[in-house]
Amino acid sequence: MSNIYPTDASIILTYRCPMRCKMCNIWQNPTDKAQEIRPEELECLPKMKFINLTGGEPFIREDLEEIVRVCYTKAPRIVISTSGWFEDRVIALAKKFPNIGIRISIEGLSQKNDELRGREGGFDKGLRTLLRLKEMGLKDIGFGCTVSNNNSTDMLSLYLLSKSLGMEFATAAFHNSYYFHKSDNEITNRKQVCSDFETLINWQLKENHPKSWFRAFFNMGLINYINGGRRPLPCEAGSMNFFIDPYGEVYPCNGLECRYWKESMGNIRNADFMDIWTSQQAEKVRSMVRRCPKNCWMVGTASPVMHRYIKHPAMWAIKNKLRSLQGKPACIDCKVYDVGQDPQQGDLREKF
């Protein structure tokens, strides 16, 4: 049984959402708000380093302030992922919690974003919210861009915009998940998307902050994922991080799909979190992670292993920073680093 305390958590507060995103059908499968996890039910969580509050749309929750208050007793850093649709609610919360992190999901410039997110005016709301937060003095703010079909060029424009504004810029790639209610998300214009990611990687390596160089490594992992490669570092979801869904179920990650496997460690409404975390059921789930056939590469599960096995991304970052200083492009040589992982992990050749 695991005696390791988790360091990172993501809490899916709701499946309700005002957006109509092309890559996600969550809005067609909303939660009943009466059944959603309550702030006091999160008091059983252990002390951690980081909590991400996500959805659906977290700001649709009328009790979000109480949830944030509880979470700040558990972790010093809280980041909320949001569409920015509820501008005034975001600003009001930020006034009460000036250290809060906010990531606005924006999938492109105005026309492309509104097309992909299914609501006219979404880009304007998101950008206006970020500008207001910056004016208020918030530091931990920025864009989150999910690259799907035909928006990777806009991704580059968003990166330049975020850099000019002094904001964070996070990337993700089109993927499937049980709670998206989608199984057909696939990038079809791979050549263009990977080329744009290479451009982003080379721009990030030119920056002075080492954090940007590690983001370049992460983005190289996204190129590898888009091309169907094996993860460069193993997935250890459910060991250092976990997800909680709106009903209180504790899952290792948010990339589970029923067609492969989906199993909960337990429910915090029925047991204390650490009893769940150290249970035989949790160990069973971790053993399933070790042989998970998927090769997801998302920041929630990539970041912990990048920190744990830091010498590998660090050596790549240093080598390619030196290349950048010499005016050479990055080596997009995504390797599978052998750190003792189960060879069956990421093997989609099995029959499903």
C-alpha cells in the first residue's frame, strides 16, 4: 500500500458549462447541482502543494468562494481553469483571493476561439477578464490553449500575445475522456500542428527563464503524442496526483475512457481520503495505471513525473538551450526514458 502523500490534485467541481465546445460534449451531460460535491466534503483532503479547480465551468458554482476557502487550507497554490464567461464572478473572487491563479481557456484568436467554443463573444470575455485581472495586480494568470484541428497557427499568436502581456501560456492537445463524452477527438492536420509546435518550442528556448525550456520539453511531448508515440516518461497518475469528480469519486486522472478502463479508488463521501489513498482498491487502480494502454500527455500527469525524473527533461533543456544560443533549431528527438516502468504501459496493440 502507498504511504506517499499526494502533492497535486484536480477537482472537477461540475459538469455544467455555458460553452458549447466542439471537442467536448460535457454541456450535453450536466450534473444536477444538488448532487455536486459540497465545500465541507473537501475538508478531508490532505495537505498538498497544488490544487486545480476545473469543470465544466467552475464559476457556475454559486459556492465557489467557500470551496476556494477550504482548498486554501489544503494547498498554498490554487489555480482555477475557466472559460472566463462569467467575467464579474472571476473579478469578484480575485478581489477576495488576490493570490489565486486563473487560466482562461482560449482556443485561438476571436473568430477561431468562438467557432471552437461555440459561443459568440467568448474570446472578448476571456481576454477582457485577463486584462482586468492584470490591472488588479494578479500574478498567476494566463491563457490555456487546447490545440485541435486548424487552430495551431492561432496558438502561436496567443503565445505572442501572452508574452507581450507578461502572462502564463499553457498548452494541451485534443484528446478523449470519459467526461468529455467524446471518443473521436483526433488531430488530422498533424504536419501543420507539429510544425507550429516546433516553432513554439524554438521560441520558448530563446526565453531566459528555465521554466520556459521545460515547457518546450513538455511541448515536444505533445508532438510525440500527436504522432502516436509512447510517452517519454511514464504515467504515475494516482501516485502523486489525483482527480475528484463532482460526485466525490477519486480517480487517478482525467484521461480515463470506459473503452479502455475506468475505475475509482473510492468516494470521499463514504470514507476518509487517506483511508482511500492507502487502500487495496487504490493499489489496484495504480497497478492498472502501470499497464494503462493510453499514452496521454497532459500537464496534470506529465508535470509530476517531469519533476520526479528531472534529470531527463533537464538534460534535454540544457542541450537545446545551447543549440538555441548557437542559432540552431531544437532537436525534436523525443525518447522513451527507461526509468523502470512497466513495458506494457502505453501499448495500444492490446485488444480493446
